[in-house]
Amino acid sequence: MEILWSLYYKIINYIDSPEFASVLINNRFWMILLVVFLVRLKYSTYSSMWMSALVNIPGTFLHELMHFFVGGFLNAQPCNFSVFPKKNLNGEYVMGSVGFRNITFYNALPAAMAPLLLLPIAFLLNRYWLPEITPSTLNYVFYILLQTIIIENAIPSGQDFKVAGRFFSGVVIYICLLCFVILAI
């Protein structure tokens, strides 16, 4: 039994060594493998609604927080905020939601597409935080987990796209604004 414990400690020490961490960090294959593993682990929780909710709450919180902040900033008047799953009228589970009292042509698109603001946050973490962390396997796995949560929840939901396209005039205004910004650059 002592041999097994000795082997266990050697493996743990090797995995936590800076040499192993640098191999892990400097090879994109291992990063992709880790992301796929984390996503598969997440999907394995979907057989239990509450386990799935527990795994998804951090990302759902970030996603809904972006809706809440942008909606509040643009006078959409957020009136409720939830990150806990609820059954909708179709019998499907909705992981989180933000309700608004004042969705109009000028705030529907930005409030609905607000989770996309998580992408610059993920980019800044990658650019400025990753180089500063101590290279260890645990830190790297935490970093990959954090980035996976942020990027996966930056994608607007189907309901978000429905709200964004609700006012044709607002969509046209934002497309024109985007074209103007692109041409000005």
C-alpha cells in the first residue's frame, strides 16, 4: 500500500511541477482537449435538472448580468433577475432571465445582445491575466474553466435574438451606426 501512496505523490508532484505546467500551457492540443473534457463534463450533468443548474449558474449569472446592466443603462427598466431554472410554457427549462418594463426600438437590440460584451472581458483576461498567473497545472485548469464559462455564455440565446429583432427600425439604426463606425475607421 505504501508503494501506491508513493506513486500517487510522485504523480501529483509531477502534475503540479512548473515543467508539466509549461508543457500544458504551451501546447494548444492540451488546451483544446481540456476544453472538450470540461464541456463533456458539463453535458453529463444534463440528466439532472438541478445538477445542470448548479453547473450553469456561474455562466448564467454573467449572461443575465450583462442583460441587466445594458438594459438598465439604456432605460429598458429591468424588473426581475433570475438565474434559477424555470419551466416555460412549452415545458422546456429556461436557465435564467431578466425581465424589462420598457423595451423600445433604441434599447431592444443592445439589451438583447449584451452578453456579447463578455467576449472583450475574456480577451482581456487572456491578454493581461494569463501571463501574470504562476504557471501551474491547477492555475491553468482554473483559467481554462473560467474562459470556457465566459465565452460559452457570451453567446446570445434564441430568445435574445427574438427580442433583438423585435423592432425593425432599431435594427436598421444599429446597422447604419455600425456601418458609419466601420467607414470612419
